[in-house]
Amino acid sequence: MNTITKEQIKELEAKLEENKKRINELIKKFDVYKI
């Protein structure tokens, strides 16, 4: 089993947050096209 360090967890969480922001931006763009 792989052990994940707290540093790695923080890194993953930061990446997730960034992905959420990107997805939200894309959703906003698509919403504009829907109207």
C-alpha cells in the first residue's frame, strides 16, 4: 500500500481546487452559449 504524506494531500487538494475553478469557467462559457 502506498502511504500518502500530508504534503502530497495538500498538493492534490490544491490541484482539485484549480480544476474546480477551470470547470466553473468552462460552465460559465457554455451558459453564455445556451442563452
